[in-house]
Amino acid sequence: MITTMNEIKLICILLVLCLVSLCCRGASEVDSCQTPRNKQGQCKVISACTPLLSILQKRPLRAQDADYLRRSQCGFEGTMPMVCCPLDGIIEPVSTTTARTTHAINNGPTDSPLLPSIDECGTDTQDRIYGGEVAGIDEFPWMALIEYEKDNGGHGFYCGGVLINKRYVLTAAHCLKGKELPKSWKLVGVRLGEYDTDNEIDCVGPPERRTCAPPPQNIPVEERIAHEQYDPYDVNQYNDIALLRLAREVNYTAFVKPVCVPNSQPVQNKSFVSKKLTVAGWGKTETSSESNIKLKLNVPVKSNNECVNTYRQANVALRPSQMCAGGERGRDSCRGDSGGPLMSYEQNGGDQNWYAVGVVSFGPSPCGMENWPGVYTRVGSYMQWIVDKLRA
């Protein structure tokens, strides 16, 4: 097949149509480059790069291929896009969505003696989810900040998660091996019991009724477990779930407790459609949005049919193991942590418990776009995987 000039120019559109904003460099600024799969390459016009040109010639052009071409861009020569062409001339296969399986169906209750009981998990001394967006100092005591060591030796928190027992934190796989995560960063620990990252000791309230929290617990991570079938280069972000095994047991306090996970069929089978669920975090994601104080936000759950139709416009094909919530202007999980929880307050007999039913996966950019809900990994679809990974 001969690629026409119009077809080559089509890549100009494909390289910039994405859910995140990119800044394009001029062609004169770079010669050597790294491909999306971290191979050495040379920046050249796409018509001079046979391996990438062969991808462009495929019809129909798959979403995965368009995404690979977009991430290969390294500048322009006039109006012609330049791409990082691998020096060895070999393109690793771009993953397909049909060759992948998932632990998306649970055949029954998936309990484990390593998970906390209803008496221990998801208990919260606060009941302020319909108040302001600033969370209480002891609200959501299972929230975790994930710490990274950068190549310059500095440290920072750039993802979130939730404590599910004394040794494990649940988070997103893209927080361990995401394509936007710098390769030089190392995930080293988690912080629990935090409220205001600007203070050593957190206190709230007037002097006569002042409440102070003990210092947060900083615990190293000894094992990082991303779902085996998660592909950071897949635009659909299937299986975006992970566990962190802590180097030692957590000390439970009023400010550090585990959240419940949907290990029973009644909670696993809930759709939550039209119900308002809660996201929480510090807003520290891989982007620059942040808050020093723990925030919370209520977001409405959308039906999968509605969400599938929305994301089809971005060439994203959602699965039942994913769920959508939000879509209100200016109110999105960008206000919380990437990898953090989507939570439901569930009735259990005469008690109520918080459950982590979703994990923040991805969404539109800029976030908070009207009618574009955020996408979450459905935790209930992965309970068997979670239970299989837990060890004493």
C-alpha cells in the first residue's frame, strides 16, 4: 500500500488528539531520542521511518497504534510530524485488547482470614461526607500517600492508596509502572495517618476543643505487586490495580485503620449507578494538582452503557471491570489521588462501613470536564486476585 500525503498528514491529528496535553518540541532541538518502549532512536520524519510508517499504513488504525504513534512524536519539520525511529528498526508489538484476559468475574464470596472483620474495617468516627470538601482530621483513616525517591535523591508523594490490612495497601498499577511515571523514580514507602502534609503534627479546632493527631506512620514497602496483565501502554488501562506489601505491620489507631473491600457477593454485585460515592485524597497525582490538606468529594456513578459511549469518542473501550463516576463540571477525582479510592458507605445489619469499591485509574484532561466522568478499576472484579496475593 502506498501512503498518500493526506494519510501522512493524518498523523498530525493522531499525535495531538489525546486525553492529556503534550508540549511539542521543534525538530532542531533533538536528534537522538528514546522510543515509547525505551529503545534508542533517531528523530526523523515519519515517511523516512519504515517501522512506524508501516503502523500508520494499517487499516483500520487501532487505538493502541494511534497511541503508540502519538507517544513516538519528537517534533515537526514544517507541518510534517517527526517520530522517534528505533535504531534497530524493530517495533515491539503494540498490545491488543483481545489477547488479554482479566480476573473480572468472581464466582462467589472471596473472603480471607488475612482481611479484617466488619468490626475492624471501614469504621469512621466522622459522618461528614455531605459537608464541605475538606475532610475531618480523623476521617478516612485508611488513606495512604505513596512515596517515591527521585533520581536527584529527593522524595515526594505522587500517588495514593488505601490500607486494607496491617501489611497491604491497595492502589493502581499505573502508580507502579505507568507510562507517565518517570523510569528513574523508585517507589519506596507509604505514609499513613496524614492530614496536612505541611505540618509535622496536625491539630484542628479552637484551643478549648483542640484535636491533635499523633505523627503519621512512614513505612517502607518491601514488595510491589502490579496486576500481571496490566499494560501501561494500553489506552484502555485494563487491570489497573496493584498491592503494596509493607515491610512491617501497621499500628492501628484512631487515625490509622483499614477500609473494607467488597469480599461478599452483595457488595460485589452492586452497580452503584446513580448513587453518589466518595473520593478522597490530597490531590497529588502525576500532574501538578495538589492540596496539603486531605480532601473529599462526592461523585455520581454513571451506567457503563453511558460511559462506554462517552469514551468511545476517545477510542477507549471500557469493560465491566471498570466503572465511571463524576462528569460534573469542576468536580472530579483529579481533586483526589491517582490510585486512591472510590468509596461507598454500606449498611451491615445495624452498622455501616466504608468500602473501597473503585480505584482511581484515568479520566479526561483537563479533569472536571462536563459529561466526562472519571474511570475507576472496579475492586469487586478483582477480589480473587487480591485474596490470592495476600500472605501473612
